[in-house]
Amino acid sequence: MNDEKLLNEVTSRAQAWLGKGYDAETQKKVKRMLDNDDKTELIESFYKDLEFGTGGLRGIMGAGTNRMNIYTVGLATQGLANYLNDVFKDKDQIKVVVGHDVRNNSRLFAETVANIFSANGIKVYLFEGPRPTPEMSFAIRLLGCQSGVIITASHNPKEYNGYKAYWDDGAQMVSPHDVKTIEYVNQLHDINEVKFKGNPELIEIVGEDIDKQFIDRIKTLSLSPDVIKRHHDLKIVYTPIHGTGKFLIPRSLANWGFTNVIHVPEQDVQSGDFPTVDSPNPENASAMAMAIKKAEEVGADLVVASDPDADRIGVVIKNTKGKYELVNGNQIVMIFLYYLMARYKELGKLTGNEYIVKTIVTTDTIRQIAEKQHIKLFDCYTGFKWIATVMRENEGKAHYLGGGEESYGFLAEDFVRDKDSVSAISLMAEIAAWAKDKNMTMNDMLIDVYMTYGYSKERGISVVRKGKSGAEEIQAMMKNFRENPIKEIAGSPVVKIKDYDSLEEKDLASGTVTKLVMPVTSNVLQYYTADGTKVSIRPSGTEPKIKFYLELHDKLECAADYDAKNEWADKKLDQIAKDLGIA
């Protein structure tokens, strides 16, 4: 599309927002964009509709069809309400849960969602204030609801907000419900089709009662209460990074028996501006800097964090030199699974019918752990909705031990169907106490994993390309990787390629092509080299970026060699990034 045609199209779309159905403030913002000689903002705001994808909506807040606002949220909710009323038409009362995080406009969007559902005859349980995403998932199952919506943009920067839709099992929607909901949303062409005027009689405010039940259910996950009694005063620094974890996570830690939780007061302030960080993402060292400083002041045993909607977990431990160091997402999953398997074994609870779940871009060291422990492993696509799908398929057949992904998410329970930092942080504190009880550090545990199951090191690199041109560039990059496959990585030849878009695995030595057994296709490429290196490439489904997951494997014969092995791995990962042109 040429520039003139594009400008005419976005102008026409914007002018429609000056008509009936849009509030005066929104019209004022649109008019300002139309009158501005620089049309960049106009184009970015209106060049497309903010897509209701398979996970919902996520985007920058503002006026426009490609922005998060009450109108894009309204269309999404009306479409979902229409679908629910069709699917569950035989139910006397359809019920949904609506929650939100601390972001700017999150309460407004949540109340908008509640009003629209109620206007369509659907009973709404609306949380009284910000709550963790996993608690909303828990509430769907607890209250016997058919769906749920959480307003959050997770760990994204402050200008973003989002809308995640869930089904009756408490998990984010998958096929056929995600696809059908998108169809229903796309059938709406006029904002006046959205029923914004709510029915207060169908909206029930909920809070403390569900909080308590959620916290108490999480307590049932504890495997070492005696250890906690002995080390109840473990020094734990916790930060919610301005998010929803502020009230529930300290409560959960106290419920488990921990008595020495140290706060970072500046980051206890709940604010959608996230004033102390550039981005409220616990996987970034910069977001953890204040918590690490506090840990250094008090000599903490463990540092933990949650993101704004309290589904992701950040962990900092002391390394071999006694310095506080961020644990990556792969290592977090390995620590959890190492502990759960070891403790279940100690307690005689392993029956041979347990399973764990990881995503295809999460370290394959977990596969080694599962195989040596004779526990079944399921590999699924990125995103906890796929882990939840595995859980649903195995419900009543096998025992779920735990599941996680490299993007700092873990789920230890089956009464929630999304990643959960409330339970994860409580369990991580217990692991730290268990290690201390055995005269081990958390770092000792990690080294033991590598010596027992094989050494690995991973690095995630994101290449961000914003706006319309950025989205097109990301598409072009994926196209180029497919049309011109990588032949060598850091001096080692590529021996196998997996393309989840075509669901084909190709052995380059024999030329053999086999089908990948997955529920749907996905825009992911994976390269495997002769020396065990694995590179995964996928565009983000929620942000304007393409992600590279680098993973290498080796042996660790002696604990004393750990630091040297890490130095070797970092240099090799640098070379891999350079070879890929993303260093």
C-alpha cells in the first residue's frame, strides 16, 4: 500500500471516531491527530485494528483502532459476551470473573468489561481492586464460572495495557474457543453495537473471601513445614515492583511460616507509572536493582520479585563469590523441579504416574532431569495456556508435579491454570530453607543440578521493531530465516531444523523430514547443531519484537569448575549472537 492510499485509509477510519458513540475527550484526541501535519501518530493509531488474538488484546493505551481504550476493550467484550451467550445458552445463569492489575486505566477497563457483560445478562464477579492474574484463574474454578477476563499487560512498559480472556477451566482460551471468539468480535462493525450500560444487579464485588481461600489453598503445596519452623527467620527480600503482589505474597509467606520478609518500601507503592523502574520486568537486572541493594544492606538469604500482575517470578541468589546474581528463567524452573522431585522422593510420594511440562523454548536440561527421574515430560508451545492444555488432557489420569517456561513463569498447583508467582515465591522460600537445612546454598543446588543432569546455559535476546514498519520488518526477518536457513552456529554445523509453522523436522544429514506432532502450527523456528547448541526464533505474540533463545550444553565434572564453565559459555553465547547478527 502506497503512502497516499494508507493516509486516506487511516484518515477515513479516524473520522469515524468523530461520530456518535465516542466520548468528547476521545474525539478531541482524534481531531488533534487529524489536524497535526505530522501524521505518524495518526497512522500508528489507526492503520489497523488492535487484533483480538488467541490470548486477547495487548497494546499501547490511547485513542484509535490500534490502541487500548474503552472502545477496543468494549468490542472485544461484546464479541466474547455474544459467544458465551451462544455456547452456554442452556445455562440458567452464565457467570464470569473480571480482574485487573495496577496499570493506568486498568480499573476503568475492568469496570467497562463488567458493565458490558452484565448488560448482556451475564453475572459478573468483579474484584474490588487490583489482584494477581493467577487469583482470577483460581476464582473462575472456585465460583464455577464459564469465562473470565483480566486487564493487564503483564511485564510490559507503562504505556501498555492488555486484556486476557479465559475459559471455564481457568486457563486462557485455546481452540476452538479462541478462534470462535475472534470470529464473534470480528462480526462487530459499529461501536453502537456494544452494550456499555451495565446492570448493577448482575455485578457482585468480591475480594477478601477469595483472597483467603486462595492463600489457604497455596499453603497446601508446602512439602517441608518442619524445615520452615527451623528456618522461619530466613531473610527474604521481596518486591512487587509496584504491582498486585504487594498484599497477597507477603501474606502467603507469613501463612507458610516465614517471619522475616523484608520489603523495598519505594516499590510497595502501587502505581501504573512504575516510578522506580524503566520496565517492571523481574527478568531485567535493572528492575531488581533496588531489591538487590536492600539484600546487600541486610544480608538476605533470598531475593524474590513479582511483576505487575503477579504471575512472573524474579529470583536473586548469591553466586560462588558471594555476590547477588539474577537467576534466569530456565534456572528457576530447574530449581523448582529439582526440589519437587527430590522432596517427593524423600517423602515416598512418587508413584510413577507423575508428569511435568515445559515449553519448546525452555532448556532441554529439564528433559534430562525428567528422564533420569523416570517422570513423563510434555513439551508444548510458549505460553501457559498450552501448559494448561496438557493439564486438562491429563486431568484424572496422571499427577501434575509442576510446569514452567523460560520467561520466568512456574505453576506448582493444579487449582490454578496460569503461571503463579504467589505460590512460586512461597515455594521458592521453602526451597531456600530446605537448602539451608542441608547446609547448602541455592547456588550449590544449581551446581548440583548441572553436575547430575548436564551443564547448560541460556540467553534470551529480543530485537524490538516498533510500529507498522517494525511489524513488517519482523515478518521479513522470519521469512529470510526460512528461505535462507542457518548452516553453522559458532563453528558447529546445523544438523536439524524444526519449523513449527509447517510442522516439519528436517535431519540435514539424511534429508529425512518427519512431522511434528503439535495441536496447531506456530511461527517458531529451531536450529540444532552437532555440538548440542539450540537456537529458537519466534516473533512475540504480545509485543513488537522477535525473540531469540540461545541454549548450549556441555558437561560439568567438578563444582570448582563452575565459574570457568560460565565464562566459557558466556563467550560462546556472545559468538552465537554475533553469528546471528543480533549481538
